Amino acid sequence: MIRRRIAIIGPARTPIAEPFSGGLTAHIRALTERLCRRGHDVTLFAAPGSDPSLPLVELAMNLQLSETARQDVSMPPEVFLHEHHAYLALMTGLARQRGRFDVIHNHSQHHLPIALSYLLPAPMVTTLHTPPTPWLESAVQVGPTPPVRFVAVSRYTAEQWRPTLGPVDVVANGVDCEAWQPGPGGRDLVWSGRMVPEKAPHLAILAARLTGRRLVLAGPVSDPEYFAEVVSPLLGRDAVFAGHLGHEALSHLVRTSAVAVATPVWDEPYGLVLAEALASGTPVATFARGGTVEVVDESCARLAVPDDVASLARAIDEAADLDRAAARERAEKFCSLERMLDEYELVLDETAAA
């Protein structure tokens, strides 16, 4: 593999720093660090407040608006304007830096990097972490086909994008099996992720209660109203919220749990928390939705009928009897960060050389 000069474009609103706000920020951190470790010259463009140990250039979330502009009746939410300004400044800046990068890897989920990719002096790879959205479809469809190579995080996500993009390559997300070490398990269950309605931690509490097992939940409260009105009233001695944990504390929690429970009520593109659980040797019980079914198999997980609490409780009981070594083996073979990096290196190298 030729050592490449790689620009990685991250989200403008959420810093790439622990404790991670979600799977995307953890993914970008791991990808950036490991590409550097493999000898590539990487520059990460990401939100202010990102980890300064990374090869970081902070995105310019500092739009200065006049009072006249602020009084305009069409004034959208200010955070939208700051994000728009950050990516507009980035893309026009990259357009003037001919020869600095061999390839640009976009993880922003914002429309401007795709829409303005024709300005760039280097080719772009965009990873599709989400289903199609109106803004992204607009960026893809405007004018000539943008000079972008698209990669989806699962076969499911690739199929969702097929009507717009045609066939899309798949590079499944990976988890650092060195950082997520296997553990002995335990009696309790674990649920980890953002506290938002689409992740539905309240359903995990209800299912755990049916099994008679204690559930420990961890993650950022991304939707305070949902947490206060739906999740918090269900908490008690058998359902405990541990807070937004850093990696070490979260890893310890997951590897000392009997089963990792996931409750998406939307079609998850991938489900990184499942891969983290498997690397910890912890079997999984989850709803059979979206790309999550590609992460696991029968050796390490049980799938429940989507949104069905009783079905999930049965899946938890069955998953608790699965072999923890099989869960770890699944992570090492399918979910490893090294496998993901090998595949991304090939994609980035092919794109840079095209």
C-alpha cells in the first residue's frame, strides 16, 4: 500500500473526543489513529473541542452575523448556519490547496462536501453512514454526477442508496479488538448508546424486567425531554443509569455483563455497539432491524421481533446461554478494525490512483 496524504472530514457539531457522542465519532477516531499508525499522512477536519492528540484542524464554527442578517425573516437556526459556514469554508479552502492531499475521505453526513466535490483537486470517497436524506440526495442529484466514490457501512444501507447511486461498495465498520478486550461476563445486562427515542432504551428496561435481570444503561442523554419523560420514570433498583462513560469504564461494564441488549426502533445502518459487545465476549440480544442483522450470527446473538418486548425478553434469556468465546471470534473475523482498515486502504488507494 502506497503511503497516502489523506484528509478526513468529520462532523462539525460533535467533537471527536471521549466520552464519544455516538458510534460515528468513535469510528472516525479509530480510523484516523490507525491510518496514522500505518504510516499515512492524515489530517482530520473536525468539530472544535476534538482530541488535540489527533492530527486535527478544527472546522470554522465561527460565522459572524450582522444584526441586520439576524433580523432577516428567513433566518434559520444559528447552529445550521454555523455548520453550513464551516463546510463552505472547508471546501473552498481545500479547492485552493492543490497538491496537499492525494484523497479526501468524507464522513460529514452534510450535503456541501458532496455538492462541492467537483471543486477539489483531489478525489473524494464518501462513507454513507445513514439512509438517504433529502439534503444528501439533493447533493448527489444536482448537476453532473459528483466525482465521488461512495461506500456504505452495510449491505442494507447500500441497498437503500441503490435507487439514487446504483451499486455501492460496502466496507463494514470495525471495532478495535485491542481496546475492547473479552471479559468474564456477569449476571447483569447492559444497554449502551445515545438516549434518544429511535434507540428506545425504555424497551430494553421493560424486556429486562421480564427476565428478572438487572439492566445497566450507559450513554449520552442526547434527548433530555425523552430521557426525563420516558426513561427516567422506569429506572429503579433493577434498571440503573450509569451515565455517559469514557472508554475504560464502558469497556469494563460491557465485558462484565451477561448480555448486551440493543433496541433500535428504526433501521440501524450498522450498530457499532453490537460489535463492541462481541469484541468484549458479550452475546447480543437485539431487534432484527436494518444492518444490525449483518453484524451478528446465531453463534453470538439472538434476534427478536422488532419492537416486541416479550420477544426481546426471550432473546435475552437465550443469548445468556451462548458461548462468550464465539462472540469474541465473531468480532475478530467480521468486526475487526484491521479488516476495515485493509478494505479502506484499498478503496482510498484505488481512488487516489484513478
